[in-house]
Amino acid sequence: MMKRLIEKLDAYERLMRLDKPIGILLLLWPTLWALVIAGQGKPDWAIVLIFVTGTVLMRSAGCVMNDIADSQYDGLVARTQHRPLVNHEVTKKEAYGLALGLVLSAFLLVCLLNTLTIKLSIVAMLLAATYPFTKRFFAIPQAYLGIAFGWGIPMAFSAILGYIPSIAWLLLLANICWAVAYDTEYAMVDREDDVKIGILSSAITFGRFDVLAVMISYTLMILLLMLAGHWLMLGAAYYLGLAMAATVAVYHYYLIRTRETALCFKAFLHNNWLGLLVFVGLYSHYLLH
């Protein structure tokens, strides 16, 4: 009985991708950028805790909903053919129940915040639920992912300030560019399988210009973040962080230029450091002022 329970919990953990936290981190970094800016380097730590916990819950829910939506395809893709739903370690009924529980838990957390943030959280839930289906009809679903992964930005500003300033939308646009870059690297890993089963991705859409598109997306992200720094009158520490993040992006070019799948996946995972460097630059600015 205990062994079966442990196996089931392990399957739930893998279904939520808690064993692969990169998705949580890529969702968390832009949210933390916004929290630091909105709080002038000193955001309310209770609000930060709510957002960090909510990020884990919503990312986990998004993974479960993604696997439910893609259950008919995942068995045909080498990288996803051993996921819990494909292997029948978890039933669809259990997966729906888990997703609902995670979403409700996240919503209860958001209810501790102001009305505007609660309203924005409903949009966040809709984005998470609909993203998996964009791969059926949208040529660059990675852009939609950028909105979903960056929606914590306007939520963070609304939670601390009570309104959404214009800078929030600039940061969201930067995050969309970043998501197109890192998720194209991810899509380059599955490109052959995606073509066979009819799933759309930016790697397929960009074709032989995929590496160029990734680097243009990184460039736009850095330029938009530079514009945000100018807008906010941030200091040298912030721009040093951006310079280091740009160096990471250049390193990714050397990883993906041959389109070797293992190196493309390594570049995708490495984006955690890029997001961290932007955060360190931001936070360092406020510590020094």
C-alpha cells in the first residue's frame, strides 16, 4: 500500500514537472523583476511569498493541463513518450483533479491581494489553460507562451501599486521576446517529431532561419530591457547585469549554431542564468541607491 502511494506521488511530481524546475524559474524571474521595480527594491515580502508560491502552483497546473491536451501526441515524441499520462501511471480523471486543485490553491492565494490583481489572475488562468492548444493553429506559439509566462509582471505591479504602469507592458514585451528565444531553442529539440505529428512551433516556422530568429529575439529582449532601464533611470549595476545577460545570449549562439539537439536543450536550460543576471543587476541597483 505504501509503495503504491509513493509511486503515485512520484508520478504526480513528474506530471507537475517538479523534478524539472526550469519552467518554474523561467516563469519566476520576470515576476521577480517586476516585484523589485514596483517595490523600489523593497517589495513587501508577504507579497513576494504569495507570488513565489503561486508561480510554483500555476506552473505545475500548466504542466498538467499541457499533458492532458497533448496526451494523444506525447507518445509519438521521443522526449515525452514516458510521461505519466502516456504510461498510464496517472489517469486523466486524476490529472483533471490535480490541475483543478492546483489552480484553486493558487486562486486562494491571490485572494489575499487586491481586486485588480484577482481579476488579472483570472486572465492568467485562461492563458495557462489555452496555451497548449495554440500549437494546433498558431505558427509561433512561443509568443503566446511569452504572454502567459510574463503575466506575473502586470500582476506584480498591480499587487504592490494598485495599478499597472506603462513600464509593466514594456517588460512584458521584453519577456515575450525572451520566451520566443528560449522556447525556440526548446522546440529545435523536437522539430522532427513535431513535423511528423502536425504540431506547430517557432522552430518549424523559422526553418533555416531559426538560429537567426533566436538571436534577434535575444537582441530585442536586451534592447527593450535597456529602454526600461533608461525609463526608470537605473544605474550602472543594472546595465552590468544586462551586459552579462547579453554575454550568456552570445554563448547560446555557440551552443545552437550547429542545431545539435543536446546543445539546443542545454541552451534552453541555461536561460535560468540569463534571467538571474537581469534580476541581480536590478536588485543591485536598488541596494546601491
